[in-house]
Amino acid sequence: MAKTIDIKNRKAWHDYELSDKYTAGIELSGTEIKSIRAGKASLSDSYCFFLPVPQKPLVFELWVKMHIAEYEYGTYNNHEPKRERRLLLNRRELNKLYKAVKATGLTIIPTRMFINDKGFAKLEIAVARGKKFHDKRESLKTKDAGREMDKMRKIKA
């Protein structure tokens, strides 16, 4: 039985209001996939951004800056842990994300990394709006209230 990889960005749900979600492939090099399969990746301080394609002036690509630890058994071929990696989405999705980010105060953050059935690393990204301090407190209150309700149900049952 193979070990399933499911790395989550837990801070994302606390710090942002998430709206649209997309699943993107990641362009990896060298020992990065081995390190991901070992569970040595972190999404806590990662973010996505657009860069223009050098040959085409009005076309943009989506990149992610995230931490993937060096592979334990890698030699001089090891990768740089915190580098920019290109995300693989189709052009329609990229244009939609680019318009959403440029027009309003939204950002794109990675929420989850997993390995699909074919063995490819995938990154789930979401369009997000930052929460204010009072919004964070409100979401914590509703979460605590839900826990209290569950406790009461268990006691009565």
C-alpha cells in the first residue's frame, strides 16, 4: 500500500476567504518529486504570482514560490529548496485568474498539494481575499459554537 501524500496549507482558511479553486500541475526538476513523495514540502509561506512570457509580451504564466526540502539522498544534483516553480494550467484558466487578480484585491494562494493516480504532483490553488482581524475572530467564534453544539449532541445521545 503506497503512502498517500496530502500536504495542506492550514493557515489559508484562517487568513483568507477562499472562493474559486483550481487544480494545477507543477513543473518540477530533478529530485523535487522524490522529496514531495517523502512528505518534505511546506505550503505555509507559499504564494502564487504572474510573470510575463519573455517571447510573448502580453501572455502571462502563473508561478508559485514554495518550499520543498532537499532530497536526503541527493548529491550535487539536488534542487534549490525555495525556488519559483511554474504552474501548469490551460490558457482560459490563466486568463480568468489574471483578470481576477488585476481587477480586484484578490490573490492566489496554494491550499493543498497531492499526488494523483498517475503519480504526478498536483497543487490545488484558490482565489482568496484577505480577512480582517474582526473577521478572523468571527470565524473562530462560529467554529467554537459548532464544537459546543457537537458536545451537547453527544451528551444527550
